[in-house]
Amino acid sequence: MAESFARELYRHRQRSGLSLRRLGAELGVSFSTLARIERGEGQPDPHTRHLLEHWMRPDQQDTTTGCPRCMQTPREERLQSLEKRIVMIEAQIQSLTAGLQRALRVTSMHEPIGPLR
């Protein structure tokens, strides 16, 4: 089944006159992922498969079963991405704060040497 999907994708892309990079940019799928799929080296994840099937067969009924990301609006997807970035930044701030507190404790243990001449 992977080979028939791969062949169909390749033929459709060739008929459309799109490069892998151009198609990837239009769909939001990486060049390397599209190349791997076209070579038949595995199945796309449900979201990517849905995007590719919709691109190849836009006239067919749109089904999003098995792909929760397809149910999201672009705004929801962007908000989810931003929330993940906020969590990562908060973790970095906590780590930096803990490091700074340790450094301050170490330096406060030492008595001042006095003025340098």
C-alpha cells in the first residue's frame, strides 16, 4: 500500500509541475519527509497523509478521523505552538534562576579581599 500511495504522490506532483520543496512549502511538510514518502520508505503520519490526500483528491469528502491536528484551526494550532514555547522558556528561566542563586551563595560565603591597588 505504501508503494501505491508513493507512486500516486509522485505522479500527481509531476503532473502538477511542483518540486518536492515547493510542495512541502505549500503543505507545511518538510522536503525530506516528502522525499521519504515518495521513495516508499514508510508511511506518513495521519496528519501528513490527510494533507497529501486532500491535495491529490480535493474533490473527495474531507474526513479527519485519526488526525486531531486536522480538526484544529490554524489559530488553535498557532496558540498550541506558542503555549509549548512558553513552557520551554519558563523552564529555562527556572534553571537560570537556580544557577544564579547557587552562584550568589558561593560568592557570599567568601569575605571581601579588600580594595585592589
